[in-house]
Amino acid sequence: MAALLTVFRKELADHFTSWRFIILFAIVLAVGVFAIYFDAQYIRQSVTESRFVFLQLYTTSGQALPLFIFFIAFFMPIVGITLGFDAINSERNRGTLSRLLSQPIFRDAVINGKFLAGAVTIAIMLTSIILLVAGLGLRMIGVPPSSEEAIRLFSFLIMSIIYGTFWLSLSILFSILFYRVATSALASIALWMLFIAMFVFPFFTQTGRLGLTVMLISPITLFWQIVTITLIPTARLLGQVIQTPSPLALGQSMLLVWPHLVSIIALTVVCFAISYIKFMREEIRST
């Protein structure tokens, strides 16, 4: 346990002090805030038409920028990939991994500590962005969230963290499978672009077993449906997300998104399990 905490603290400090993370965090923060604030007048007029006023801050699209959840769905994978694509192979190439393991630190503490530090970093980033948007929303519309809106927003935060950790586990997997850092980064980005293509151009995923299978393995599609139903109470899931006049109760919305959330959790567990087994069994030579 002590070794795990040592690796965790060291990796967490590296994340928050690296220019790569600071720049990426600034970009995601600026884009997320401007998605809410850039067209404040449009959002202020739109949110007054619904019972769920506060949630519409995250789901209303202005004239210049798309939805806030669009940026979370499409840019959070970049954050997860950035935190994990060189987690193992960069240390292996520098020769620091063998020196690290020569200390009283077990292999499982290394990979668990790196994953945990990345997951906590993602959680801190998402929490700060969502709370900042909430603060701006209170200033813009002057309407505090109801208890149901607060629960839905908290559920959105937890689901977004799980979504980010999937991409973290995937990038760590590639960092173990590929010796070169550039190769692991390109593999992660290529898979991200493939899932984006499936979401943006769903011409081969509309009907039939192939479409259902692709939907079940595409984290972007799963996450988009999850957050849409969570943050838009009037949304239903009938093959695709549609909206109806009457809102769903919180429990009904959670029942709709639960299978999709389990799918993302399962994908995350599978990626990390493969990473764990491969890392524990591979030969690490001193250089």
C-alpha cells in the first residue's frame, strides 16, 4: 500500500506540473466555458422556457458554439489519451522502469498507481470545469438548481469520469503493447477517430445486428446517449435518442442509461485487465 501511494503521489505531481497537461487543461477549460458564456443572451432566453432551467446550461446550443456535452464527449478522450499513452513505454525507453522496480516497489503498485493518478486527475479536471460552468450559470440566469437537477448533474459528473478513465485505460494498454511512444499515441488517436466516425456518420450502424454491436462497443455513442438522457429529462431511448413533451422521473432516466454505463465500465475493466496481465508478465531488462 505504501508503494502504491508513493507511485500515485509522484504521478499526480507529474501530471499537474507538466506543461502538456497545463496547456490541455487550459484549452478544455476555455472551450467548455465559452460554450456556455459566448452566447449568454441566447442561453438566457432558452432556459426560461423549461422547468429544468439549470440543466439547460449544459444542453442548450447557442448560435456560435455547439453543446457543452459535445466538448466533453469529443475532447475528454484526448485528455485520457494524453495522460496514459506514454505511461509505461516512456519509462521503459529511458531505462527508469527497471530502476524503479529494483526498489521495494512491486509491479502492480506501478501500474495501479499510474492508473489511479490519471483517474484522479481526470476527476479533478471535470469537477472544476463543471462547477465553474455552474457558477457562471448562476450568475447568468440567477436560478439555482433544484434537488433533482443537482442529482442529475452529479450523475453526469460521475459518468464523465468513468468515460474519461476508459480512454485512460485504453491508452495505458497501448503504452504497454507498443515499445515506441509515437506508435501508442497514434493507435489511441486512430481508435478515437474511428469511434467519432461511427458517431458522426452512422450510415452502417442504423439497423440490424451490426448496428447494435457497434453501438455496444462505441464509447462515444454510449456516452452521448447516457449524458443526453441524464441531462435532458424529456429524452427517451428508442434505438436512438428522441425527445417527448413529458419529462421522465430521475429513476426512469437512470434505468435507461444503466446498461450503457455498465458497457463503458466493462470496456474500461477489460482494457485495464489486459494491461495489468501484460505488464505483470512481460520481461523488463535493465539498460
